[in-house]
Amino acid sequence: MILLHGFFSTLWGPMGVSVVVGIVLMLFFVVWKGIRGWELPLLVLVIFLFCAVWRIPLINTERYTLPLVIPGILLMTALAFALLEFRKILPILPVPTVLLILVVALAVGMPFKALRPRKEKPHLTEITRIIEAERQTEDGQHILLLIFGNLGGVLQPDGIDIHNVQISKKESRARYYAQAVVRLAKTMSLWKMHTCYDRVFVVCMEDPDPVFQNDWAAVYGEPLKLRYEFLTAYRDRGYRLYEVPRTSAASAILRDPEVRKSFFREHNLLGNGDFSEVCAVTRQTPFVKKIADKGYSFFKEKEFRFPAQWEFNPDQGFRKHFWSFFRFGFQETEAKGNSCNMTSNSRVSLWHTGEPLPPGRYAALVFGRSSNDTIASFEVACRKENRERIAFRGYCLLPGREDSFDTVIPFEIPKDCTGQPMLSLYRGILSVSGVFVVPMETFERKEQDDNE
Amino acid sequence: MVLRESLLSRISRSADAVERFFSSPTVSAVTFWIILLYGASLRLVYRLMSNGKILRDEYTYLKRIAVAADAGLQNSTSPNFLIFLGTVFYRNPEQTELLLRGINFAASLALIVVAYFLGREVFNGRWAGLVTMLFAAITPDLVRFGCSMMREPLYLLIFALLLLQCVLYWKSPSCVRALFCCLLSLMGLWARYEGAELFFFLPLTLFTGVLLRRFPLRTALTGLAVFLSGSFLFILLFLLLLPVYYQKVWLKFTTHLPG
């Protein structure tokens, strides 16, 4: 499915469909009229299919399917060729050929559309100027810009993160903004963002319903601070730049990495989150045996030291392929604490097997080091009582590409479920020094205490 | 009924006329240059539209090139073709960016040209070459990566060249062509790690050729033997020579250049 999706989006929808129709038509004519004249297109088809199959274990983005375009465009030409070749049988066939080429050529119009003369958009310049000015007040500030809707152009500020949330045409404005607040509140992403970013701005198109501001204030304590407003005469449209006030005392405290770490350590619920307890693991240990069954030789020594209450889960994509590799190392240091080091190019998961977490809202802090190309996630395996089925909730562990990471992840375990945290490594090198989980109430209590 | 028949025959005649028109050397040459110019302008326009924005991967490559240029190849991980080129000609990030974009732009245009030859050879007609060329010129993602600092344009060019070589081998098998396929496969592997797939193109061509009785088993086996031994030799030479070449010659060469 990933391959198909990548292929269609890389080759652009109509072109992708043409390729598929080209293949079908070509094979039809080969069966009907014989192979003569179709040998080379068939060779192209063989190479195309080989490349597609070759890519199945490799692709993680659409870019990986791009080389399929080369045999793909030849197969599109095969479609045109087939349609024209058989015009003696069906004289109408040249018409779809011309239509095909025209439709595909229309794709060219798309880039040129962006170059059409446009009215000046002062809000784009002004929003950029404000953000740039804010950024320069303190050097190296991390700024996040949340855009709700279509801004009507591209903002130019450099070195800030922009997150654009599109509004569906089906949604009414008031409903949309209300939902946005709820969504943000539910995932506590603003709280999380304030621990990652120094300033958070919000841009709203059109006039947000007053309910939006009230909802916002109810959830985050203080309404958004209006920084800039640009109204147009066109259908009451306006562009408003708000700054999200940093009202939460807890989030301010949690900005300091050291304070944050000690706070999480103090209120941690997860047993052996810092890997300080270590136990000996032998070849007879169940999870080692399971991994051995999958074809991996886990270690050569008879005994191995492994963090207590943690184990590898071999059931989640942990399969031996000829291209896969996996290394695990447990490092014990007095000064910096213990750490789990993993290197892999296919999915491996380190599960917490201690007491499962009860339902509720939590925040996890995971810290350690990673390589530039690492892809890893923090996941929670949720299981209902008396049920075997496990539902996984995944969260991004490495938002940036820094060498060391210190990520706060808010998550929720639904009612009637218990959850077990786990770390999944998909690619690269990951060295985890600690995983702490704190209930969200702790932050709320802390905030109340600070306010009092 | 008569009216419909006359319309259909008119369509068929028009299609014949169009095919004849585009098959004439002069018209196809003019159309060739128009499409090439069109493809080039699309790629440049797209780059202008992106306002000099550097993608995350492009930034990573620039950083790796800068590190490799300072520290040498032994400290740089997996120096792919693009990073190698950037490191060899490294002056400063701006110039390197311009150079890599220029190389990729040229590779992207060359791909359009190769697409013409591919279409012409596969379907035995100039018009088919022009249609394939048009598709290559306007495919959105080929336009998008045309001026980028990514590995794709170089890899795609090598991919298309190898495919063309396979098609030509199909038409007239020769040992030189098989060796050329080895060289292109190796270049592809150097350009992108999944380029190992290119080493299967000629064997696949030989296999399909035998299956469809295009050439006898003996020719196929000879081609395969030449290809395998050539690949082995080229890979060995590449692994042995690249670090030596890089450290002893190019680094010396670049450190003695002004700027």
C-alpha cells in the first residue's frame, strides 16, 4: 500500500492511472494479437515490476519510489502507442490518446499558476516582520507558529517551525475552532510545545468565534494575546496573529532540562525508568528464547546483564531478514547513569514489563542520545481487561535531528485499559538513559500550588 | 451510420497525418528542443518559486560535505556520489550549493534527453520518443527534484541510461555494452544505496530475452559472464581506488586551489 501510494503521488494521479491502464492494455494486446512488436515494452514492464518489488522493504517516503517513474513514463507511452497502433481496428482510439497527453500536459499548468500576478498581501510581510523582531530580541529563541487554515501565501521567516492545520470546507468555522482547542487540549500539545519552544504564535484566518477565545481561556488559563490584525473587505476575511501567553507555572519550570529531569525523576511512576536495577539474563530467559526462535543469536556469552523490568518484544516487526541487523548494548556508568544502546535497521521494541499504568493522562520524559538518521517512537501498548488484543498508541520520540534528545510526550490511557510504555527503534542508533512517566495531575497540582 | 463512419475514418486519417508530421526529422528536432526548453524552464521556475528554501536533507548533505571537506573521507560516513562531488569542489556552502544544484539541473535535463532516446528505441518511432520526453519533462516530482541538492537527479539519470543500454543490448548484444552496464550499475550504487537494483537490469534483460527467444542461450550466458566479471572487477577497483584517489589526489588538489 505504501508503495502504491508513493507511486501514485510521485507520478501524479492521472499519470499513475495511465501507467496502470497502459500495462493492462499492453498485456491484453499481447494475449490477443501475440507478442510481436511488444517485446521491448514487455522488458520495460519486467524491469518496472522488479524495481517495485525491490523497493517494498526499502521505502519510507515517496522519494524512494521516484525511480519507478522512468519505466513508468515508458509504460504511459506504451498506452499511447497501443491506442494508436490499434486505430485500424477501432478508429476512435486516437481521441483518448490525445486526451491522455492533454490531461497529463495540464499538469504543467500547476506550477505556472503560482506565478500569476497577485495582489500584494501585507499580512504576510507584517507577520514575518513581527516574528523576526521577536526572534531577534533573544538570540536563538525557538519559535513555533501554528496556522489554522489557509494563509494565502508563504511566510518567509527563517529558522522557525511552522505547523499548518488546514480547515476542511465541510466544517463550520465555529465548530472547527472549538474542535481545534479541544484537540490541542486533549493531546496537551501546547503544554508540550511550551517545553520545546520559547514562544508560540497562532495565526487564525477569518474571525474565530468568541467561543474559541473562551474555550482557549478555559483550557489554558488566559486568552490569546492579539498581536496583529489585518482585515480585508472580502467576505469579512481577516488574518490575526495571536501569541500564546506562557501562563502555566509548571510549563515554565519544565523548560529547564535539569529541573524537568529531576521533577520527572521525583514523581516517576515507572519502575526502573532510569535502568538502575540490573538483572542477569541467560539464554533460557523467555524473551531471549523468543528472539532466538526468530533467528537471532542474541549474545555469545552465557550470561548477560539487562535492565530489570524491561525486555525485548519480538512480536512487533522483529523479524530476521537478509538485510536486517540489530545490536544491543547495556552500558553501566557511575557518573552518567546506565543506558540502553540499540542499533537496528528494522523495528525493535523495548517493553516495560513492570506494573502496568492505570487509565489516565500522563506525561513521559525520554532522554538520551541518537544518531542523525534515527527513527524511533515512544509507544503505549493499551490492553483491555481480560482481552488479548493490544492497541498501540505511538508518539514521535525525536522531533529534531539533534545528537541528544530530551523529549516530553503527553499521552493518555483510555478507560478500562492498562498501558505499558515501550520504545521502538525503526532505524539508526538510539541510546536511552531514562524513561520517566508522571501523571498529569502532578503538573496540575504543582500549578495550583504555585498559583497559591 | 455513413456520417459516423466518415468521422471515424477522418479521425484515423488525422492520426496518421499527426504521426507522419511528428516523425519527420525537422519537426521532431524542433519539437525536441521546445520540450527540452520547456522542461528546463519548468525546473528553473520551480526553483525560483521556492525562494531559495533549503530542504532538511539538503541541509544535512551540505553539513556532511563541510565536515568531509574538513576532516577527509575517513571521517565521513558513506560518501555517496553527490557528497563526493560536493567535497571535491568544496569552497564554501554557498558555492557548493550552487554547484550541486547546477549538476543536478544538468542531470535532470540530460534525463529528458535520455527519455527521448528511450521512447524512440522502445517504440521505434520519433513521435514516441517525443511523447516520452514530454512526460519526463513535466512529471511533477522530476520537476521538483530538478534543481535540488538531493541524490535523486543523478541516480535517475544513471537509471535511465542503464535502461537505455539494456534496450540497446536487446537490439544488438555486445560485450562492450555489457561492460558499460556494469559501470553504470556501479555508479548507481554509488549514487544511492538501493542502487544495487541496477545490477539486476542486464541479467533480467538476458533472462527475458532468452524467455522470449530474442537471443540464444549462449549469447545470454556470454553476456552474463562478461557482466558478472566486469561488475566484480569494477567494484574491486572502486573499493580500492576511491579512498586513495580521494585522499591522495583530490584533497591535495583542492587544498592547493585558491579560494
